[in-house]
Amino acid sequence: MIRQETRRSPTWPLRAAALGLVLLLFLFLLPLLLLPEERRGTEKTGQEPSPLPTATLPLMEPAVASPVSGWDQGNALRLLRGDGQVEELTLRDYLWGVTAAEMPASFQLEALKAQTVAARTYCLYQRAGAGEKHPGADVCDDYTCCQAYLTPEQAAVGWGAEAENYAAKINRALLETDGLVCLYEGKPIDAVFFSSTAGRTSDAVSVWGTEIPYLSAVDSPEGEEVPGWQTVVTFSPEDFTTRFQGAYPEADLTVPPQDWFRDLVQDDSGVVTTVTIGGVSLSGGQARSLFGLRSAHFTAAATEEAVTFWVTGYGHAVGMSQYGANAMAGEGKSFQEILEWYYTGVEVAGMP
């Protein structure tokens, strides 16, 4: 019997290895091939893949959340409304309404974050002495006294088609600054703010007569981009006389109009500290209020035809300039840098 011997080709080991490799790749790629189309990557659409279902797993806070996240929601506030009613709400809801009312939501995110920290700090500072100012409440919604406030519904009406985007932007500003305040020597400061100035803020002492170390004059970068940054207010000599002597009947305006204004003194920021009108000395703030000027940064002149004020900026010019903060944010500054610039010597941190 002749035994037939089967001989294997010398290339057989290579073919076997190749077959094994193919099987291995198939088993590895099979789960990926079974995934839905949108989970395979972002190259086709340029969009982020859909998130995985979370089932009952707890949701994690975003990485950008403040280290004291949840502080605002856990603190209550009593708000005196314009109708005399006192409303209790969380600090978070109050700050949302203040930010929506006090700063354009179209501003840079870092500027909005600086605004939320300033508003939170101002609120806590006011609450510490609320008994004298607002019995039964911590703050009010009158911007001439405390801070302006809008409900989400009121804000949405003003924002129109951008309401959803702007609301989300303010939510993010609150989340990323939750519980943070400006501290000076370990205590919340009187974090006053205003709209815009003429290149430099003013010392508190030159505007209000009180020396406050963290409210010192600093440069501020806003300018011609600010709506209504420069305005002109004009009165007839008759209207001016009626208004001024109604408030200061002792004023002598019998001299020629060219002599009505004397000794107009400005601080280093250009804000009027004092001005003499008809022999009566006024602060820049008093003149601003009496004549309805947007700021106390003004010059004035009177003739037989008209009394004219040339005004720059809007607000009292002490503390944080909102348009300046937006300009700084546009230059890449963080909200901490903005706040530490406008409030001299402060630390941005959680409440001690």
C-alpha cells in the first residue's frame, strides 16, 4: 500500500496570519459599525455627537462652575418692590433680575460675570445695614437707591428675538461666579458701578466727600463706541433762570449770562467737583441732578441766547464702569481682572 503524503505550501503560515488579522479587525470594528450614524464622529457634519444616555447617574456640574456653586440658590433675600410689597426670593433669582436690568446682555460674557459679582457684593453690603434703609427688606428695586431689577418676563419683552440666547448667557454668568464677591480686608465692599466715563473713573472722595480706599480713580478704556457717550443739553436763559432760582432763590442772575458760571473745578477725571452759579456754590452732582445731565463730567457756558452743557459719560463715575468692563473683556481680560482693576486692592473670593 502506497501512502500518499499531503504536502503544505510554504506560504501557508502567512495566509493563516492574514486570515487571523482580518477576523480580529472584524470583531473589533463590528460594535462601531452597529452604532447610529451620528455617534461615529463629527467629521461629516461639523457638529458635536449626541450625548450618551445618563439613565439614573447623577449629573456633574460643568467644569467652569464656581467652586462655591449653589451658594446663591441657598440664600434668601427680601426685595422691596415699587408697589411697597416685600418679595422673598433666592439670591440667584434676584441677581438674575439685576444683571438683566443693569447691563446689556449683548455685552461680553466676562463683563456680565463682573457685573454679577459686583451686584452680589453690593447686595450683601447693603443687606448688612438694611435695617436703617429698608425696614423689613434687604434691598429695593429702585436703581436710584439700590439696584434695578427685572423679572424674566419683563427682560424677555425687552430682548425680543434674542431672549433665549441672552437668558442663557446670564445663567452662565451666574453659574460661573456663584457665591463670589469682592472683599476688602475680608468684608464685602460697597461695589458701586455706573455706565460710562470719559477715560477715567473718579475717587469717591471727590464725588461724595468720603474717602474709600477701594474706590479710587483708575483709567477706563471706553469711548466713542458708547451710545450717547457725549451729549449736549441746552436751556433758554429764561428756562435756566426759572429752574435754578426755583431751587436756589438766593442766586443772583441779574448779571449778564456770561458771568453766571464761575469757578468750575474738575477732578483729575474731568468730573466737576464744584461750580459757582449766580454766586451759589454747588457740587457737580447737584448740578447734574438739577439740570438732568447724564453725568457730572461737563463744561458749561451761558450767552444771551442759550445756556449750554457739554456732557461726557453716564453715571456717577465711581467704581466699575460697565462700558469700560465690556471694553476690557473685549481685550481678553477676565472678570477677576476687571473687578480688581476697578476696585483697588480687593480680592475676588467666596464669602468668608
